[in-house]
Amino acid sequence: MVQCTSIKVSEGWQQTEVLLVRLGQCIIGLAVLLTIAGCGAQKAEFNNREDINVLIPEAQDHVREVLATHFGQPTRMVLWERMPVHYHGASGVFAENAATAGKTLSKLNVTLTEENLPIEEGQELAWISGKYLGQPNPHVVSFDATASQVGIEPGLAEPPGAGDRFAIAPGEVLIHGRILYAEHCQHCHGVSGDGNGPTAKYLNPRPRDYRLGKFKFKSTSSSAKATRDDLSRIIEEGIPGTYMPSFKLLKEEENRAIVEYVRWLAMRGEVEFKLIQALKNDYSNEAVASQVASARESDSTLSASAAREKVVADLNEYLTGDWQEEFNDDTKFQAEQWVQAEEPSALVIPKLARVPDTPESRAHGRELYLSAKAKCATCHGDSGLGDGSQTLSVQKNPATNADYDTPGLFDDWGNPVKPRNLTRGIYRGGRRPLDLYRRIHAGISGTPMPAFGTVLKDEEIWDIVNYVMNIPFEARDRQPGSGAGTSGAGAPEVATTR
């Protein structure tokens, strides 16, 4: 089966399009082309958010144009360099290369800035900038890491300019991720990463919608993005108690490729969300109807179509003026957030090692669990059954500031969520003590579970961790939630009832 993927390398609004054609796992063609026979076989396309429909058609067209320009479609992807994604097998710039009269250059001095896959014979070396941009690309025949030299075939009559940029195995990481995602993930998480694949409606909890850039189970502070390692761990381990399985059989490079593609989908979704939000106040159907009505009240001779044309003219003026600077600032900030998540300072690392798991520690953890300081019981219940008072209260939808139709808790995607039943000992974010520490310290992004890192001391968090991890082993013939789970410091008692 032929699989075709067109990629564009984009810096700002400038793009170079490269088409990769696969037969099985072998790249059999790479050229600066727009079309090729057989590429119509794949019709996967991104869906837009439902809330794009609140915008007038002209504003909707703008959102779609921006997304197409900077992200493309699944089989015609744009590699927007502003977004911090590992796109290529390797990339870098050329160092000084001297030409010899009458001879072609078969070895090029390079400076690698990123290496995501081993550099191997047969990979393409694609020009991203410089004099050879748009010309046929050579293949790699050798790589000397010590000398920082890449052997190529065919050779070049003239050297590339020092500082010209190149990619080896261009787009390979993202393309591989897209194919693996389509095979393993798309049926639940959807083509667009919207959590609305064909099997999603049968699942509870719903598959994750990546488009807000939020991931629940991560190792970073409450305001930080998830790291690559966080996403990789979820893929490898799965999420216990949900339909998200473990993919331990994937190779490491396959896991990492999916991670990059999921990050790319999340970044695309964030851009789409912010584009709609930026236009919604003034250019929604409701807002434009109000502007038209107001204009006609001020001028009775003005027709509705003329008043609307003026609003559209204002929109076009905004899009060719202030909008571009605002868009650049917003997307730069977005990219910086993903970069900062990879910095060690973003990780939640306890300042204090876990305190010993003693009856005294558990008793103190129990006190904190029930206290107004930690408020754990208001959601998880006095006995840890996930039946706290908040599950019976009517909450407000933060997006609309209106009450939800039904009592209970909801996540940022609008899905009802039930606090964890701690008696089962199933922790979706991992069952290591460190995992529970991070859930308490940083909260769970996109859910009502708040961060307590500024409220509780490390020792207090560890006491709660010790208590919570003991709840599944509490003897049920005692008072529920009494914390009496062991006969001293030894092994936990076996529950007599459930």
C-alpha cells in the first residue's frame, strides 16, 4: 500500500513543501512536489471545534486558513518551526565547506542542533534554507560523528552556504507518529485529537481531548504543561481504571514518535481555540447582529447588508493589522510554555523524602484528609468512597458561569467526573508514592482536583499519601474511615467485609 505524506517546513508564513511517499516502511520518493498519483487514497482531515460555528462565515474562513497555513492536514502536514516539536530525524546547519576545482563534494561539514533518530545510510538530506532549496535532495551514505561530517550521494558541485539549514530524514518523526497514531490511538482520540473517535461514545471516562493542551497526569507544577516523559509514560503504562491500555510492546522510537504527534495535535488545538476566542467577542453571529441593529438604529437609511459589510470591512482591517502581532505574541508564548515544561525547574520534586509509613503518620494524614485545610473528604468522602458532599452539589460551568444541569463535578471538557474511590487502590496517574504526592501537590490539570503545594507542607503531603495508600487495606469491620488499617507497623490487615 502506498502511503503519502506531504510536509511543509514553515518559518512564519514562508513554506517549503516536501512530499514523502512510502511503500511499506521504505521511503521511495522525496521531492518538492504538490501532487503525486495515489495520494488521494487517504482522506483523513482535521475537524474544527464546534464553537467555530458561533463566528460569522468570514471569521470562520480566517480560522481555517490560519490552521491550514501553519498545520495543514494529517497527510499534508506543515512543520511550523515556532512550535517546539521534534519533527526530523536530525537537523542542523552547515559549517564551512571548501570546494575543490573539478570535484564534487561528497562529504559535508555540519553542526547538528538536534538528533532524534540515528543517522543512517539511505536517509534524505533536505534543504530547509539556502542556495539548494527547491533542488533535488541527496541521500546520506555515511555519518562521522567525531568529525561532524555527513557523506552524501550524489555530491554537490558547490558547497552549501555556511549557516544554511538542513534536515536529515525530514519530518520522519512526526510522519511516523501520525501513522502509529492512526493505527493505535485515532479510533478513540479522533483524527483531530478531540477525543471523539468512533469508539469514544462507548467509553467512560471519555478519551482525552488534547485540544486545550491539558493533560491530567503529569510531573510538573499546576500551571505547567506536561513533559514528553509524562506522555511517554502514559503511553507505556496506560491509565488504570480506564480504557487507555498499556502500549509496552511499542519500541522506544515508536512511543516517542506518538508523543511528538500528540503534542503537535495539542498545539494545533490550542491555536484553534485561541483564534476563536480572539474573534468571538466582536465577530460572532450574535455580536455582528447586534452591531448591525445598532448601526441601523443610528441611520435608518442604512440597509442590513450595508451595515454588515461595514462589520466585515472592520474585520478585514483588524486581520491585516493588529491581529498579526497579537497572533505572533500568543503563539510565541504558547511555544515557550511547552519549552519551559521540559526544564528541570518545572518538575514537582519533593524537598523532603517520604516520611516513614507509620501508624502515627497515617493518623496525621487522616486528620489532614478530614480537615478544612486539605478538604479531601468534601470530594472523596469521609471513608474515601468518592461520595463527598461536592458530588451532590450543583456546580457552575466556568466557561458560561451558568449552573450545570445536574449535580456533581465536571472537568474542563464538560464531562462529568467522579472523585476517585480510594478504597479500590486504583490511581490513574500511577501508584508510586511520588505519583500521589504530585497529584496532591500540583492537583490534576483540567479537573476540580486543586493543587495543595502552597497550602500543605511536604511532611503533611507525605502523611496524606501514607494514609491514602492504606485506605484499601482498612478493616471494614471497623468504623469506616477510622484509619485503623494495620495492627502496628506490620503488614496491613485483610479486610473482613467490603
